Amino acid sequence: MRAAAGAAGFLLSLTAIPISYLLNRLSAMDSPELVFVVGAGVLLGLLLVLYLLFIGKPPKDPLFYAFAVFSFTSVIDLIISLEQDGYIKGFMEFYLKEGEPYLRSAYGILICYWDGTVHYLLYLTMMVAITLRWRYRSVGLYWVGSMLMSLVTLLLGTVVGKFGTEIRPAFLLNIPYVLIPIWAGKKIYGMPRALPQATADQIAKEQRKWLYKRPLDMCFVVYLLFAAGYTLFRSCVALECHFDSCDTYIYDQEPYLLDPVIYPKIQMLVNLFYLLPFFGLALYGLIDPSCVWMPDLTVVFAGAIAQAQFSHIGASLHPRTSFTYRVPENALSSFLYANVLFAVGAQLLAFRCVNYSSFFLNSVPRNNEEMEKKVN
């Protein structure tokens, strides 16, 4: 029964293909209000189908229903991106016209690719974990960071950018995608952490090491300093700082930051207000032992940075972006090196903190003699 629940969620997500095709064939789908009503009706219908499928023996974790519905919309997003890039045709034209036209932008296409691939795999993984009663805390936190980063940038950029005059009622369908990840994040964070495999003596030995005796952490410190400086600099560039170095960078390296769709500018500001403090906290956590929040924090921000960099890099190079704002060919290598390093470093840091977490655990007595001293 548990395996059948996971399979049902997967098969339900695939119904997005025929449903989108059939809706696109309806000539009546030419009203923004109707598109909103139909979109909301499809989501509610999916919840009803899930309820009927598992009536009498529902999954113990209510997040299963959210992940199943979100996996359906991930397939929809993959269809949107593939259709916009010309790989398929005749599925979501009606929705892009009367629902969310801003998804036709390069940034919109890239976040749809991310949602239709990475998020989709995460949903399937978490649904399988729920049905088999496996732990999925780290996977869930990674998804929360990625999901919230994409939505904050997309929604803010849509409202204040050039697509602000093209907002349709279907824009409201994004509300559950903001609220549910917040609720899910709270539940996932409350799940029990995996127990460390290290002994008390091993933990104490690791926490006695100074930073210079941990060469890998020294590399991460260098990365964090680079990431913080890069974030601050690009934020100044996006805010049109008139220093010579900023002017040179924006025209010679990343003219995409000037794109009137304004998504890249919003992304840089989100990085400034959220990623920059994270880099500072992570530096502190690598220096001072017993920062128990480090593994969770790095996982959330690894998801956020991966999504942000994928969308930013892709949109900077995508043909839908005007040639004027694409990365110049002579700057392509330096642009990719810097941005890929920015993204990969966060993934490696999260992997280190989760899988080798002794340094971040609560301090423990190093031996029985020290325990006796504490008792006395």
C-alpha cells in the first residue's frame, strides 16, 4: 500500500500532459478570469482525487498531498519551458497568454526548467520517503530554500518590472506556493535530526582544532569571503553605482543586470539582503564550534543559491534575452567561472556541514574525569 501511494503521486503528476493539451484545445480559454478559475479548479480537483485514492488509509504525513500537487505543477512548468524553447507545441499557449505571460521571459523559462526538473525530482524523492517512512529532512530543507528563492524573485520582479502591467488573476495562484513552503519548512525543521556517528571523544577532538588545522574549512572561509564580496559588488552594480569598476563590469561582464525585465536586479537585491548575512553567519560557524544551526542553515541556502544561480546564468545566456543584455562572448568564460563557483561552493559547504557535522554539535565532556569536574 505504501509503495502504491508513491506510484499514485507519480502517475498523477503525469496527467498534467493530457490535461494541458486538452485545455489548450478549448477555444473558450481566452479569458483571464476563466483561466484563473480553471487553474484553481484543477488544483482543487487534484486534492480531491488524492483524498479519494487514500480514503480510509491516508499518508501519515500531510505534506504528501502538497508534494503530489506540486509535482503536477512541476510537469506543467516543464511543458511551459519546453514549449517556449520550441521543443513542443500546443500545450500551454492559452495559459501564457491569459494566465502568467511573464513566464515567457528568459527568467520565467529558466525557473520553469528548474521547477520541472530539480523540484520535480525532489517532490518524487520526498513522496517516496514519506510512503516508505524514510527521513527526508535535508532534502526538504533544500527544497524550501530553493522554492522560496525562486518565488520571491519572480513575484517581486513581476510586480515592479515591465510585466507589472500584464498581471492577470492567475497571478493569485502563486499564493499557495508561498504559504505552503513556509508551513512545510516549519514541519520539516521540526523533524528529528539524524544522529551523529561520532563518539564524544571524537567530537571533542574535532572541536579543539583551530581553523588552520582544518584545511578544508580554510578553503570554505576563502569561498565565503569571495561570495560575500561578489554579492556586495554585484548589488552595487545592480543599483547603478557609478564607480568606474561598476560601470566597466556592467557593460563588459553582465549587461543582463540592466535588462528592463528587472528580474536580475531583484535577484541581486535578494542576494544582498539574504545571502550576504548568511555568508557572515557561515564564517562565524566555521570558526566557533558548537554552532548547531550550521547544517540546516547551509542546506537551506544551498538550495536557494543553486536555484538563483541556475536561473541567473541561464537567463543571461538565453536567446529570449535581448542580445544587448546577454553576456558578451569575450566575457563568457570569466562570467561562468565566477557564477558556477558561487553556486558550487554553497553545495559543497552544505555537504560538509551535514555529513561531517562533529564540529557543529553541542560541546560534550572529553572524558569521565572532565564529567566529574562538571558535576562537582
